[in-house]
Amino acid sequence: MLSCTGATAQENKNIKSVEEIISKLNPLDTINLLDLSYKNIIELPDLSKFKVRKLDISHNNLDTLILKNLPKYLVNLDVSHNKLKKEYLFISPKSGCLDYIKQINLSNNEIEVIGFSFLRFIERINVSNNKLHTIGLSDEKLKYLDISNNKKLSNIVNFFPTDIDTIIRDHIANDAPLITNPKHHRSLKNYFRTYPAE
């Protein structure tokens, strides 16, 4: 297992361009950590030919996340503190790159609608501090979900709260207990369009 950089976040801000870092990657290696945080990235480069366990692209200027550009064998994805907007559907059979994903951090963005479907190994999702009014989960068996600080998000949700070990839900639209939308079912394919995953 390789680590792309052992630098701290502050050091990483000052060394190597994204192009330099990617140019040194070998598609035959399994990279333990690819740290592209604090690089002023506005578009995710195509990493699909690389095998990466953890990808950190936090603290950039991404307003769109193109899922097909994510690396293979990804376990931990950090896209926090960017400018992601509108709608996202994370679905493993469609993207392929999410077959092994366990942790996704999308906190501190501007996402309004998000769905997660057919992620077999997912354990932790953080979507706090967005502009969410809708979140959907299909058959995921989460250990941890953070939906806090989404002031438009109702307590009537498109998932089953009892399926999740720990839910952080401070500062959503109201303080009422989370309940499942009666119209919700476990297949989200027809609920969300895949913008902009393709």
C-alpha cells in the first residue's frame, strides 16, 4: 500500500500541483491515501484508472462531482468544504467506483437533494451543513448518519431511521422525531435523477 503524501493539511496547501501528484501515480499500485485537499480544484480530474483506498478532495472549489472520474476500490471519500450544488445519486451498479465505499463525507456544501442506493458496504455518511430538503436511502445498513444543520430538511424522511445505529440531526426544520415517509420504498432509482453523476 502506498501513500501519496505524508504531509499535513497545511503543508499540502503549499506543495505540488494536482498535475504533478497525478503524474507520479502508477495505475498498478494500490494507493492508501490520495490527498488533493486545499488545491483550488474546480473540476475533479479523471482518476478512474487508479486504485485508491481513501480520496481527500476537501477544501476545494468543486461545484460538481463527476462520479465516473472517481478512482477504483474507493473505501473512504471526503468531499467536504466544497461548493457542490443541486442533486446527487450515489448508486454502486451505475458508477462502479463505489463498490467498496464505506465512508462518504459531503458536509459543508450546497447540496439540495441526495440519494444513496445499493452501496453494500457503506457505514458512515456525513451530509451536515448543506441545503438539503430531501435525502433518500435504499437498503443501506448505516452505523452513522449526520444530517445536522440542514434547515429545510423535514423530520419526514425517505429512509428508515430504525435501520441506522446513530443519527445526528440537530438544527433541521423541526425537532419532531424522524419518521419514514409513507410513500418511501427501498428502491430509489425512480426518485432521483443521476445529476451530475454521468
